[in-house]
Amino acid sequence: MKQHIAHLLNTRVNQYGSQTCYRYLDKQDHTYKDISWSEVKQQSDHVSHALFELGFRQKSNIGIFSNNCPEWAFTDYGIFGIRGVCVPFFGTATRDQVKYIADETDMNIMFVGNGEQYEKARWLLDQPGSLEKIVYFDESIASDDNRCMSFKEFLKLDEKGEQASAVEEIFESAEPTDIATIIYTSGTTGEPKGVMLTHDNFMFCFEMHDKRLDVTDQDVSMCFLPLSHIFERTWSYYMMHCGTTNVFLENPKEVINQLPKANPTLMCTVPRFFEKTHEGIMAEYHKWPVFKRRIFDWSIKTGHKRSDYKSRNQNLPWDLGLLSSIADKLVLKKLRNIFGQSMRTMPCSGAAIRPELLRFFHATGLFINYGYGATETTATVSCFRTDVYEFDSCGTTMPDLQVKISDQNEILVKGRTVFSGYYKKPVETKDVLSDGWYATGDEGHISEKGNLVMTDRLRDLFKTSVGKYVSPQKIELLIGQDKYIEQIIIFGDNLKYITALIVPSFESIKWELVKNGIAATNPKELIAHNKVIEIIQERLDLLQESLAPFEKVVRFSLLHEPFSVENEAMTSTLKLKRRIIAQQYKELIEKMY
């Protein structure tokens, strides 16, 4: 078998045929519908034939601007069928972001999902540039533009199958070195760069994951992170490799509601998902009577003892086993059921996670497989082993990859999953690739137990005007663990002291105000209340006792609106966009100085 994703799909179709490949939530009756492997192949072939009919060939850069849905996958595989290159856009991308990527890749055709995405793409058609045609997935879109067509109309372009033999010839000539996709990085600190990944990058990624993970064709995975991001994209391809059923969720905000209904066994996640879930759990906790809170605390404490034994691959003492069973029935099983009754493994990456948060969910009995990776490394560089793992790390290096630490403590990665370069950016490529080694821009070290520890983003480090280097991630993780603080971002580059923008945890704050006899109000009024400011200041003073004077937040401003993907303050994997936030709140930040 050739090392190409399109050939892998054929192999799995021959193997599984009428069995369920994908599942999706029907918008009409709100029930989950199945799509067989054979249907996926049929739809993907139609896409390949229609693209060929329109004149697209090998190396054509073809865009997908949509939320997760089956059509996303059909189109992706269809592009591979003509040896084309899939260029995805995040579903919430702005018009300017879409234009930048479309222009740089000389894109002629774009597949879009909903009405909002269609309008942005439709605007782009009228701008100077290469885009000539739009195909929209949502059949409710009413378009009178002859440059736009529905997905159903598009699939009929080669209804008679006249292009089948020509497409088959192209398909059979596909090579492992073909560029599969150009994924644009989120651009947290600068201009987005298109990461070129080959089919071989992905295929080798599957091989090394087989050596580390325990995934079978009996598993069911929930696909809720955007397919436009390397983590979910690689994971979804890996699900195909494993013959696993993948459940598409178009609206990621619905994930907690849908998990008990879809009942998956697997789901890749980001740290922010667990932060929000933990906040919800603790908000309920504070409403409980004292005796119920004590039962909860005892159960979690017992769960911690159990997970410590599991992390060392040691058998539980009989008495701890008994206590764990009791804790499970009283509390822990109920917490696990938030994620459905069958969840067993949740890979997690994309940003730093607080170790105590990771330990909390492991204490419930969930296996959060935390790891480290990048778009440039086709996602995973390291992750937990299933038998022995170290909570204060990102796990061990994946099989057949090399990781070393430079003299500047930078994490360097080498192996077949490392990207081939940034699209049309030779200078930027040369800056990070040398002799096959990718310089990640992340600071880290190897622990005594052989685990990779990522400590900071070297490119995020800044120096105050008094010459002191400061790690924003270190401070944000420290302060962000507090129950009264939902989000925090700090500033101080070339400035005399550190300041912060803080989004309070309004549920916890309201509870504290009620205890003090103060009526809870809306977020805008809360952030101006003297008692709220006093609470946050007290928490900062306590949390920062261990910090050096130059690292401490001297002044802060409270925000009533959380940072989010919708207000462009976060990437699709929920990492804060420091540069964008600095621009959005420029005046507020300047006032603190």
C-alpha cells in the first residue's frame, strides 16, 4: 500500500464497507445519523470527479471554510483523490484572515459551511484576487450568484462518471511526498504562516501512535475541536486509520450537552475545556451544604491516592481499593458521567495545563493523556504512556522521534513528522529548520524520569524596562488556578512593572458577595464593585508570595467579557492571542501605567 491518505481510505472501505464510519447530529430531528465507510468513499469520489471536471489537478490549493461536518471530510478526501492540497480555514476566521490565506495560496475554489462563512467568502469574490468559485454545504443558503453553487449541485458536475478513469489514473500516481495540506498557524504573536505537511508526515504519525496508544475499531470518538486545526485533523485521520467511528459536532459549545448522548470512548481536547468544566463543577460545589462538600472532598482525596498508584503502574492496596469503590459510587462516577458513560481516554494538548487540574480529573478516574506538539510536527511530539506517567510533564517522546534541548533550553524535534517548510516563506523556514531539526520556540527540559517538560514559550518571554526577563505563562498559570479568576493575561514588555487584565469567575464572586450580604449584579457592575476589586487584590497578594518582586502583578483591570474565539482574543484551540488583546485593550493597559 502506498503511503498516502487517499489509499488508506480505500483500504479501510474494503475492510469495513457498510459499517459506520461517521456519525453526525441531524439539524432537522436532532438525532444522530450514521454514514458508512462505503458512503464516505462514494461521496469523496464524486468530489474528486467534480473538481477534475472544473479543471483542478495535482497541487491545486483548495479551501475549506466550515465548521465540522461530514461534507468537510468528503471534500478533504476528494481533494486528495486528485492529488490536490487542502487549505483549511478556522470556522470563525475574519474576512481579512480568509483573504490573506486565499491570496497567498492562489486559491481558485473554496468550500464553505454556514451562511456567515458564505458571506465572507462571497465578499472575497468581489475583491482583487484568485478566488473564482464557491461551493456551499448549507442547502438553506439562497444564492443568485452564478459563481456560487450548492454542494449537491457541485456533486452532479460529473453525474455520469465520465471523469472516473482520468481521476483513477491521477489517484494511482499519488506519492507519499505529495503535500496533503497547508495549515495556517493561529498567529498568536505575528503573521500567520502556512505549514506544509505531506501525506508521509501523517502516515508515519499513525505508525508511531499505534506504538503508544490503545485505540481499536470498537471505539467511538467525538470530533469537536475544529478540523482546521492540526490536533483534531490528525486525530480524525488516525481514527480512520484505526477504523474508529468518528462523531462530528458542528457547534463546539454544545459538547458538554452532547457527550452523554453521543457517548464516545475517546475525545481529543485542549486544557481550556477542562478549565471550564472544572469551573462548572466548583460553581455547583459552592452551593452544596457542608456535609455534601465533605463527601466530595474525601472522594477526590481518595481518587488522588488511587491515581498516584496508577501513574506508577502499581497495584492498589486492598484497603485503598475498597475506599476507591465507595468514593466511586458516591462522587467519582457521577463526575465521569459528565463526559458520557463510556469515556476512557481523552488526549489533551494545545497549551499548558495546570498540574493540579490534570490531577483532579485523573482523580475522578478519567485518563487525560496530556501531551506536547505543534502544527509543524504533525501534532504529537510527546504524550503520557498508558502505564507510567509523570503529572508535571508532557509525557515521553513518541516512538521513532528525536527530541533534544539546545544550549538555550529550546526544545528541538527531528523525525518524519516534521514539516517540509512554510508556504512561500523561505526565510521563516530557514529560521526554524536546520539539518532536519525543528526549533519549536518552546523552552523545556527532560526530567530525571525521562519525560519532556515544556516550561515556557521562548517567544513570549519579555524584558521589563529595568532589564528583568519575565515568563508570562508561569505567572498566568499560577494566578489562573484561583477559584475567583477565570482568565488572566499579563503585560510588561519594556515597561517598568507587570500589569494584568483579569476576567473574574463571576459565579464564585457572586457566591462570595452573597455571603457578605451584598446583592449579586451583572458582570459590568460587578467589576466596578469595591468588594470585588478587594477580593481579587487579596488573592493576588496571596498567590504571588513566592514570586520575585519584578514578577509580581502590580496593577490590574477587571473585564466583564471573557476572552473568546468570537471576540478574536483566542485561537481556535483557546490560546490567548497576546498581541491582539494588547491592541484591543490598548487604552486600558496604558492607563495602568
